[in-house]
Amino acid sequence: MGNTSSTTVLLYVAIAAFVFWRVILKQLAGSTLSARSLWLIPVILLAIGGSSTLNALPTAGGTEIALLGADLVVLTVLGVIRGGSVALSTRDGFAFQKGTALTLILWLVTIGVRVGFGVLGSQLDASGPLTSASIWLSVGLSIGIQNAVIYARVRNLGLAVAADRQTARVDR
């Protein structure tokens, strides 16, 4: 069981590092929005997470499933709030997103909540394979919801989203 716990911790650390590097730092530095930048990471995470979650569900207990449900609800709400916290403007004719101090705080809360659900599951003796298998799903859902909110805000403001070729040129 000790090996499973250390594997779970390493998985949390790896995912937190990935999210921090690819999503959080990019948001805080600011970036031109493209359709690809809005959907690529969430779709990859949801596909991996959905598959691993489905594989782990048959052996999961009721408490573990309930914790996953609560985790998904809370991370969805945090995604909505984070999406509203991102500053939007126009740069070179295209929508430009830049995370705020509140966005950073909300990301730290998001990571803390996800880790907290894992710890709670362990305390409740409900930290089976579903807990670690679903991390990609919950993080992908949270990022996807955040990006959907950002996209809706961009559309409401009438801002243009860059095509992928243009984004590569504009961001360099």
C-alpha cells in the first residue's frame, strides 16, 4: 500500500507541475487566444481521464464515487470562477487573455482542492484506483469549463479568436 501512496503522490505532483507549466504560467504571462489553445489541453486530459476513470469505476466503492462526484462539481465551479477572473483585451486584432492575481489564487485553490479530495479519500479509506485514475478527468473538466467561460466572454465582447497560423505568428 505504501507503494500505491507514493505513486499517487508522484502522480499529483506531475499533474500539478504540468498544469502549472502549460496552463497557469501561460495564462499569467498572457497569450493570444485561438480555438486550438482553448480546446486542445482539455480534450487530451478528458480523453485520458475518461478512459482511466471508466477502467477504475467497476472496482470503486460508493464513498470513492461520491468523492469523485463532489470533486467534479467543486472543480467545475472553480473553472467557472477562474474563467471570469481572466482579463481579456485585444492585441494585434485578436483576443488576448491574461490571468490576474485572483486567477493565480484560484489555481492554487483548485490544486489544493484536488489534493484535498485525495487526502479526504485516504482518511475515509476510500482512496482506491478511482481516486488517482480520475485526476486527469477532473483537471481536464476544470480547464475545459474555464476555457468555455473565456470563449463565451470573448464572443460577448465581439473579439476575434486567432486562427492557429496567426497565433503562431502573433505570439512569437
